[in-house]
Amino acid sequence: MVIVEPEMDVDPLAVTSFFWFLPYAEVKDLGGQGERVFSFEQRFLPADKWSAAEWYYSDEAAGLRAQSDHMVMIQVVNKPFVPSERKPERPEDWLDADIRHTGEKTEIPGYIVEPFTAELKFYVQSYFSFFTKTHDWDSLTMGVLGPQEALQMSAVKVTDPEVYNEDAERTPRRNGPEDIRMGSYDKETPCGTCGKSWRNNFERSCPGHFGHISLEVPVPNYLYLGGARSPSPLLP
Ligand SMILES: [Zn+2]
């Protein structure tokens, strides 16, 4: 169990934080990141993100996985109130419950085993997103993109071999190999195609976009020429 550095007068076995899952739709309706309240009735609680992820894919979590095709990991906060000079009285909206780490008693290290019911605060950790099912697959076909498909997917026709403009910021050249329409490369610069910048968060980040180069003459891919294969077209 993750036990945050025990504060004074707090039982070191009190559970102050653990990880759980909610359907993405519920989290989305709550407006994303922030402190929320969540009714909780549970028996097994993963101590950290990694054991939570491992548990999520175990047989035991089949019921949870069946709840939604898209689950998001959340961090649940259960912080016992400790009076301080700045906050001597317990605020009315303070939420905590007596959840205790069972320590040596549990056969599954890192999990609470004593059942409890509580209303607790949680923080969304949406970058830990779990997709269990997107489609029912019958078959999978792999192939090479045709010219029309490549053009449809392309956001930029790359025609300029120069990468940067000769300005002070060295901004990427339009129609160059780093044209901003193929995606943002930092947190400040919005992408020229989707308007998002680079973020360490799958929902808020620009995913990157394809560009294409029209070749002057047809260039065959040696892998598709047939005949005897060698590891490289440059080798005999
Ligand atoms: Zn983009």
C-alpha cells in the first residue's frame, strides 16, 4: 500500500492513497483533472500504479473490465484530517475513512483485504488509460498504402529540402521536412493541423500527422521486386 509519509498523529497503517479505475465516460463528464468525490466499496486495493495495472488484467478483475470498453486509472485520496495552526477545525466537506493497511495479514502484498465502504476524494490520472476492447476482430489484413490513400492521409506536401527559416527563432519552413502541420514538437507551439501542442497526455496532445513527398520518377521498393533477396539493395 502506498503510505504517504506519515504526518504527526496519523496512524502509519492508515491508507492515505490508492489506485482504482472508473469508466472513461464518468471521468469525462466530471470535466477532467481535479478533485472529485467517489463512493467506494471495495476489498482489494492496488498500492501503486504498476500493481493496479497488473491486477486490472488478471482474472479477478474480469467484472471490472466488463463495466466499460474504456477505463481510466484514478488515484483515490483518503487523507485523515490533522488539525494545524492554519486549519484547526475539520472542514465540513473533509472526506476520510478508517481504511487500514493490513500489512503482514494479507496474502497479496500491497493490497488491503479488509472490506470497507466509504466516500472518498479522487484525482484523475487520465494518462493511465486502459483500453480493453475497441473492436471484435475477425481477421487482420496487412498491406502497403496505395498512392491515393497516402495522399488522403497527408497533411503536407513536402517540397522544400530546407528545414528552418532564417529567422531568429529558426522556425520550421512551410512545406519543409518539419512543417508544423505535421505536428507540434513542444508545449508552446500549436500544431498547424489540429491546433494542439505536444503534451504528455494522450487526449490533449497533438498526435502527429503524415506528410508526403511526390517523387519525380517512380522508385520501386526492392522488397517488392521479387526474385532473389539480399539483405540490402547495396549488397550483391
Ligand atoms: Zn496536430
